Amino acid sequence: MDEKQLIEKMADTAGQIPSHAEVFAVRQYSLEEIHRRAKRFLAIASEVCEQPTDRGDWVQQDNRTLVRLPMGGRAVFHHASGAMKLTTNISPMEALFPKVEAKESLVRLVEATAERLRIGEWAGARESLSFERLWQIKASAADRNYRAIEPVLCRIVGAYRHVVGKLPVWGAASVAVQVAGTGALDSVSVQIRESTGEPIDWAPVVRPDVAAQQVLTQLSGLMGKSNVPLSQLVVPQWFGFGYISLNKRKSQRVLAPHYVAAIAIAGQPEAQAYQFVVPATERTFLPLCQAGNHPPVTAARAVASKQVATAARAFRAYQ
Amino acid sequence: MARFGVEGIRYFSHARAAGVSTAGDLTYTFNRANGFDSSLRSAGHTRAFYWANTDCWETDIRDTDQGGDDVSWVDDVDLFWIETHGNHEADGRARMLYDTPQTQWRTFSNQWQLGENWNAEWVMAYSCKTVDRNQVPALWNIFSRLHIYCGAWDDMWDGWTTDECGEDVADNLRDGDTVSASWIDGVSDWWFDNHPITVCVGDAATWNNGNIQWNRSYLNRDHLWGHGNVEPDLSPAQQACILWRWAEG
């Protein structure tokens, strides 16, 4: 497959792309509003957990509020995004499922819990949440003779996707509901960028092949010079269109259309997996920092430093 | 409180130039590593070292008996975070790539022996496929009193939804989650298919003739120093089973 075919293949998987798409402002929360939402979130969770959550120990930290709950759980509220998470106090290898059950019944269990948590209430007007995927956390073991046991099911996680207008908001699961084997709630996180409701722009959408070309340009920059042509290394996994929600520690002003790509590099000594995001509009509505951070400045390492450390340890041992 | 070390490799230009690997550069290596580092330090934990790019050496994790220098680095801290490209061999050994041959380009887990008479309790590797879920016992040799190896059984993604994973793991640890839960939850965004797995060893009472007493395991009981219980070390002679916990979608 040459590069042109690769671009065509990626573009085809993006599905039906509209010629224009709405751009929305994201609702911003003051700290007071975040705490008000937090109390509502805790009150709903309290009904589901059947544990009191109204007498927690509230600690405001740099960029989040941590609430230590009376029964041993905790909740965290991120100031930049309004993201919320509650974790109960069940140890990870307790309250296991009696057996590994069929996926359908697990989905029903997680959906029932999500309904009791009233997760739909966190989406705004003209917005919705839809079930996306079931995750399972399992465990196994083997003895010295490599005799392995059948896996046990520890937790299930239902992931939900936020939809604004007709477009999904890609990013970390908009809502993730984690359920233990007893049916008890283990954790719930809400990471929804609620729009203000009214579109602020109606922007022309870039063609998917143009976006796919941009993705490959970004990938090419990362792969550097190689004897193997890029098109022979690349295995496109997914290419989608929608809004994006940045991570929970980042503030965000708008929901603007983007293309998102997942590309694996297969058949090479090192396994590699890359995500890319490129704007789907010619005008930039949401500046993305795609440069990555740098490490802290530390003294350059020299062979001598290693020898010094080894010598220091030997000296300590001698003492 | 804990002493921890960090190694992160973002650029692989030397490995490519030497014809050792076709591995591409990463983008968010130091978003994750810096987040991990700053969260733990702000909770009072001590960073023993933070090496980046060509300052990360394979000898840092290779056992001293095998010609390495783990006694000064990985086996000299309670918790070690590394990010680089990884994979596993056909026999289940983990391997990871470096961007300088000090003295080899890659590390292989049959040359690790962590925890011995030294410090290492937990190793966290944000690297693809360092655990073969069909051959987890191939990692048994690394547990010389090491408690938990946190890795991946398939791809781990470098991208804009995983750039806060390091801080998420560290926040979970300092908030009091177990080490196993901190890793699996912290590197999962429950959208992109990261494949976290945590591997530990257990004693005969935990194996219990195959009727596992999960509540006794490191997976259930080990927390970061200062944030909950830490189980005693298990010497190789005390180890009767190997246990692993993973997320799949």
C-alpha cells in the first residue's frame, strides 16, 4: 500500500462527513459552581452507595478539591474542567464476581447502575450520553509449575460517550461507571464538557483525506529517517470525526470539530501506538499543544556519576 | 515516605541511525513523567533521580550480578517509572529500547533481579507489550523481593488523551489507592485501548492449592509508602505463585 492508498483508506473509515459543523462554547464553572455540582454529585452517589457522603473532609489543593468521605472513600473535583470522580472503599481484590459472566448481562448490570446514578443529568440541552464500551478487569495466577487458574472477574467498567448535537465528543470516557461483583458501585467518573447550548459558529469542514494527510505528516515527523517506507509500517486502527474534550486538568473554551486518528506500527521489533488529532476546520478554534513537554533540567549524566554512586553505596555498605 | 526514580525516553534518533530499530519518537513522554514526578514530590516523596533520553541506560535496571548497575539506580529506589518503547520476546521475556548503547541498546527482563538486598518494591513501565499474558511466569525471575511490576499486555498509546497518565497514577497513589489499582485506573482513559497489567508474586497461603486467597496478595494490599499498608517482602524461597491483574475492553 502506498501513501495515497493509505490516505484513501483512512478517509474512507471516517464515515459520512458533513460539509459544515457547529462550534459551541463550553460552559465554564466558577469554584463555587464546581463545589455546588460536587455536592449534587455526592448526594446522588450517596443514594446508590447507601453510604453518607455529606460529612466529608473537604481539602482544596492546587488544581482540584479532594473530599475524604466518612466511610473511607473519596471524591476528586478538577477545577479546570469540572471533572468529577468518586471512589468507594472496596479493596480491588474483594467483592469479585462469582464467575466470568456473559457480556450482555454485565452490560445490563452496569447500565442499571448508571441509571441509578442518573448520569444523563450531567449532559446539557441538545446533548446526550450513550453507552460506548464495556471494560473488564480480571485476574489470574499460576504456581511454580506454571499451572494457571481460570481468570476471575474483578470489576466491570461501563464507558459512556457524550454527544453534542449529532457529533460525539472524543476523549477520555465522558462517564465511566465501575461496578464490583456484588453489584456495588466501585467508582464513577464524569468528564463532560457541557456546551452553552447555542452554536457560536457554523464552520466549513475540511475533507477527511486532507486531514489524513496531516496525520501522516505528523507521524512522518515522529518516525524520522528509516530504511523502511512509512506506508509499510503503518496500520491505521481508527479515524474518527467529532468534537474533542481535552484532559481533565485542562480548561477548554470551545467544542470544535476535529479528526482523531489511531495508528499502530506493526511487524517491527518495537510495538508502537500513536494517537493524533487535527482540526477539521480551516480556522483554528481550539489551539492544541502538540509539542509535548520537556524533562526537567538536571545535570548531564556522565559515566563518572554512575561510578560515584556505586562508590558511595560501597562506602555506605562498608560503614 | 518513598524514594522514586524516573527515566523517560522521547527521542530514538540514535537507535534509528544505528539501524537498531525503526522506533519512532514519542510526543508525551515527559508530560507523563513530569506529572508523575511533580505529583509525588508535592506529596513529600523524594526523587532520587530523573534521567531523560540518552541519559537513560539499560544498565540501570540490569542486575549487578549480570554486569548491570541496578544497585545504584532501579534497585536503589522504592518506586521506578520508565517510559520507552517495549515488547516481549517469544519466550515471554520483557524487552525495552534505549537510545544509547550503555552497554546494550535493549534491556531484557531475564537480566533483571529486583528487590534483592536493596530497595525496589514497584516498577512501572509505560511501554507496549512488556508482559505476554500467555506467559506471565516468564517474568518470575525479576521478583527478588520486588512486590509488583506494572506494565502492559498489548499497546500503550502515546497521544493527547494519555498525556496525564503519569499524574493520574501518582495522584491515585497519594490518595490512598493500592499500587495495582493506581496503575490500572491511572493509565486507563476508558476510551483508548491501553492494556495495563500488574504482576506480583504470592506465598503458599495465597496460592492455597489453586483456591487463591486474593485478599492476601500484593494486588490487594500494597500501597505506596506513607499512604497505606505495605506488605512485607517475599524472598524467592517464600514465593509459591505469580498473580496478575489486567484490564481488557
